[in-house]
Amino acid sequence: MAANLGGFEIARLQCRQFLLSHDVELPTLGVFELVLEECVTNTLQYGYADTGLRWIELHVVVEESSLELRIEDDAAAFDPMVPPDPVLPNNLDEARVGGLGLLMIRRSTERLGYERRDGRNQLVARIARRH
């Protein structure tokens, strides 16, 4: 996908159609889209210092009990397992907008793996299918 919001929207719709054509359940599809959106928008917002044309590779594998999402990009190195979970507010008055994306990704996946290889980020997220 082109590394911009337009490219993301096209890729999201293509992933959705692919998953629906493979009988992926709507609750699982919702979790997949949440993880995809958080991962890609974080990369777009924080990973690129310039505005030149870049590409993000997405690979989706449908298995009987899970989905595997692999994302590869040449953005700045970022291991999503390194930052600690944020401290959650005690009430709505203490809550602020944003800052929970990594926590949502971590809690929505069965497994999350990261590797930096040859100047590229490689993220693998495994999402349980909810039958």
C-alpha cells in the first residue's frame, strides 16, 4: 500500500473483502481492522520524517483458528513491545484522548512479534478467530 491515508483506506477495504471472502467472522474482522488501523496509522504519524512516496507491505494469512497480519515498512525503527503499558485513568475526569493504541494492539492479539531487518520493520500480529 502507498504509505498515506488514502493508501491505507484502499488496503483496509481490500483486506476486509479478502477476509469476508474467506468466511472470517465479523467480530474477528473488527479486531483485525482495529489492529491494522492502529499499526499503520502509528507508522504513518510517527515513522516517517519526510513526505516522499513510501510503501508499506501487508500480508494476511487466514488459518482455521487465527489470522496472521504481517506489516513491513522502511519507517523509523520501533518495537511495539518495548514501551510499557500506559497507566489507565481512575475515572473519566482523568482520561485523555489518545495514548492507548499500543495497549489495544497488545490486548487484541494472541501474539505480537517484531524484528528490524535490513533497515525495515517487520511486525507480525496473530489474532484469534472468534467463532
